Amino acid sequence: MAIRVLLVDDHQLFRQGMRSMLANDAGIEVIGEAENGRSAVELARQLVPDVIVMDISMPDLNGIEATRQIAARAPRTRVLALSMHSDRRFVTGILAAGAAGYLLKDCAFDELCRAIHAVAKNQVYLSPAVAGEVVGAHARGSEGAASQPLRDLTSRQLEILQLVAEGRATKQIAARLHVSTKTVDTHRHEIMTKLDLHSIAELTKFAVREGLTDLER
């Protein structure tokens, strides 16, 4: 039976390219695509794929938070990170969130297929280019890529912080997360208190610096 794969990336052309290449592997079937982490979480629930190929830097909900939610809600689905970032924050961050592998986007097609087959068999697959980062983080006793201020925030607060940094209004955030505007305001106040930040501009700079969002997208 073919491995059922969900592709998650905010660049449509990149997703189409991956789908086209993976069609050459008879052991892999692409069953869906998502353009951001929030859609990925919903499609993971609906389609229950065997493997999700997950980008990290995406609008609305980044790949790390999406992976954390998928790992909690669909533990049988394996997440394979495919990113342009080799920075330790991203590598150890998404692995700590529950990903089973990490590849760089400049990898060869054959390596992508090998990685998908490996994680589908409950193995861990790391690109040689990032394996050293993981070993180094483990040797240092790192708990993951997140800085201490980020670890102080709840998953919901991390979602709201990203949306605020991307310029979403309170009503938009409330509608997207299916909560009240008062709840959003309360979380934003708690985020500012925990981070000791005092303006939306400071929150935005912090979110970009920590890799929660990329404002160039």
C-alpha cells in the first residue's frame, strides 16, 4: 500500500513541483496540499495521512506550532520537516514539537523519497547538513530551539503572537481561532507581561527574531 502524503508549503509552485516529482515513486501517493499550518492541522484530521511534509516558515500558523498540534491530535501521522533553514532554532524546535525528520529544501529528490519512506516506518531521518545541529543541541542539554521566553508562552499564546505580528486585527484573530475578542485581548496582555514588551511593534520584532513569522512572505 502506498504511503499517503500531505504536502504543506505556502508556495504553490513548490508544492506542485514536489507533487510532480513524488508521482514518480509508486510507493508514495500525495493525497492533499495545504498552504499554511492551520490548514495542515485541519487536513491532518480529515485525511489522516501517513506522512506530512511540512515547511516551517508559513503565515497564519507556522510549521512548528502546526506540528505540535498534529502530534497531539493525530499521533499516528508522522511529520517530516522540509525547510530552507538549517539554523538550530528551527531544527531542534520542530523536532521537539514532534517531527520525525528534517530535510533542507535543496536536498536531492531521491533523498526526499528516502526520508518519506523512513519516517513512514517510524524511523527518524535527518539531513546530514542538520544532523550536527541536533547532536550539538543534545550534548548541550538543549530542550529545543525555543528560547526561555518562548517556552513561557502557551501554544495558544504562540498562535496569537504570530497573528498579531502578521498584522491581524483582534476581531480577525478571534474569528480565526473561534474565541471571543476579550479572550484575544487577555492573551495579548499576558504575552506582553511574560515577554516584558509594551507595544505591537516590539511584539512583531520579537516574533520575527524568534522565527515565528517571516514578514517578507
